[in-house]
Amino acid sequence: MLESQAYFTLKGYTMTAEIVVMNREAVALAADSAVTINGGVKIFNTANKVFMLAPDCPVGILIFNNSTFMTLPWEIIIKAYKDNVVEREAKFSKLEEYGEDFISFLKTNHSRFSTAKQQELVINDVMSVLYNEITKQIWKRLEGVIYKTSAKITEAQVRKETKEEIERAKKFFENKKDIFSTDETKDLENHLLGDFKKIVEDARSRCFDKLPLDKEDIKTLNKLGLYLLTKDTISLLHSGVVFVGYGNDDLLPVCQCYNFEFLICEHLKYKIDDDRSQKIEFSGASAAILPFAQDDVAQNFIMGIHPIAINSMKRKLINDLSMKNKDAEKFLEEFGREMFESYTSSILSAVNSLPKEDLAIMAETLVNLTSFMRRVSMSLETVGGPVDVAVISKQDGFIWIKKKHYFDVLNNQHLSHN
């Protein structure tokens, strides 16, 4: 199924671990410092992923997955927004309004954060990711044909498998809803096939290389490029940006998560991630543990069972017990509900009573536990380095519990106010 392919949707891929723990008293946030270069070839433990919005605003910001937006480090953008908030003395009633204001800030400053050169680089990346994944699936299909027939594959078979895979990708995108209006989509199409035509053609030639493409295939591939820009999908290149804390009228903490993709020709593609957004309420949830990015270890702690075990269980139900997919999902849903009632609910009850300092300890511990699991496994140590920890409360605002610096604070007293 195309739904599982990496360039369409992405969960658990990011090279970081971040935790938000909330109850009615405060919210704690923690993040490691690992950042990977060139797909994990190089790992540095120096990245900043937790930010205080402004000295007198009880709001924090977390970033995960792609550490850049339009090839520009998020740290630069967030600090520019911080200066803007301080200059305007902006205060909002609800936490969500800070996110909306941030989006407006990006759109208003599109010429600053999205130059022509940046757009060319991003379009090249987007098209390359898309076309590379399609060609990877084509070669998998061709390998399957060879294994089945044990014969030399013909040019006609190559053409057939290529065309069918392109059409399969097309059907996947056509079932997704549009992000932009008709006029905005048309404007993006004009730019994609006009200003960026050479970049699209180069990416297609590079990725498809000697695979046979006719005029109809090329037309469809151009349409797929537009779909990736305008449809409700999440690519490998997306960034997660989390606003957490309080608005002026919020008595209890709120966490709002956004997925940002690009800002092309003044059009910003983003989406609110409802699955990872949460409010603490008087009549609803009184505590929450929200893991971001590499969340498998935290999920194991929260649910009492590792996500890998859940996936393995589903495969066993379907393959070994011949259970229908919908019946397997129903079984796992009931199993999850029972685990929540017998295990998870007791953890959340304890979190509900934790004081601020213990919230911070819990958030830091879950990040460190993820780092430890990566260290003692054969996978890349994509979580590690110093853990930045902060607590936000309605009374005290944003308080750093642990904060790394690339400089000696004692030798840079002039920066202490920052």
C-alpha cells in the first residue's frame, strides 16, 4: 500500500526524542541534542530544539524532524519571531493564537525566509524525494517479475510496470484533499511548470534515468509533483513545530503541534497535527504525556507494550490466524483500551499529582531512556547529547531547568539577559 511509503506519510523517522508532560499545575518539556547529516552519516549532539518564546510569555516552542525550513535553520526563524513578539509586546488570550500569529509571521515575511534560490533548492529536494520513491517501487516490481519468471525481463514488461506504478501513485494522491484553493493551486502549477520547469525536468531525468517514459507518463509525473505540493500529505521534508504553554486566558496548559512543509511563491503548506495536540481540562484530560519524533520507547512506557509488538501481533493475527484486517484492528483497539484502563490510566493518575520538579524529571528521564535504548541497540545513536529541560507554569512562566550553551556563560555575562 502506498500509504506506508515514506514520502507520503512519516511517523517515527526523526533523529530526535522530545517529551511534553502536562498536568493542571504545569507543563515540562525536554529534548535531546542529536542532529543527523546526510541520512545519519554524521551525528552531532549540539542542536537546540527547545526555545523560550519571550521572557514574559509562558510559551515554549519545540522543533523536530527537519531542523530547517526552506533550507534555513528553524532557530533563526524562531528567534526572529521572538524579536517580533517582543517588539509588538504581543499577548494572546489562547495558546493556539500564538501558533496562528507565527503562521501569519511566516506568510508576511515570505520574501525574507523564502528567496528564489531557497525555493529552487526545496523544489529540487521535493521532486527528488517523490521521483526516487516511485522509481524504487518500480524496481521492486521488476525484481518481483524476475523472481517469479526466472527469465530475462523484456522492455515491454519494464514499460508496463513503470506505467502501472506511476498510475498507482496518481490514484493515491487523487484520493487526498486539496490544501489550497483552486486559484492558489493553479498559481503553484504555473510556477512549477514555468519558473521551476528545468529543475523538475532535471530531477525526473536523474531519478528515472533509463526507465522508459512516454509523453503521458511525463505529464502524469508533473501532475504528481503538483499533488505533492498541494495535497494533504506529509513528506520526508516536513518539520514539526510545537507550541506549548498558556495564553492569557488559559488557566491550564495547552500543546499545539504543526507540520510545516514549505513556503513556495507566497503559499505556505502546513497542517495542524490534531493527533499530537492536547489540552488539559477541568472536565477532560487532567494529565498527558506527549512524545514527539522517535516515540517508540516513550510509547512502550505509556502503553505497557512496544509499538513493534503491536505491529507483530497484527501480522500474526492476519497471516497466521487468517483474521480479516478490520477484525484484527478491532481486536487491537479493544486490547489497547484494556491496557489503558489497567495500566496507562494509573500512570496518568500519578502524573496528575506530580509537582513541577517531578514533571521535569519525568520528561528528562523519558528522553534519556530513549537515548540509552539507542546506545545498547545496533541502530544509529540518533538520540543523545545533553538534554534541555524546561518547565512552564501559569505563575512563574518559562523556567529553564537544564540548558546547554556552546559558550562559557561566566565569560559572556553580556549575554546573560538572553
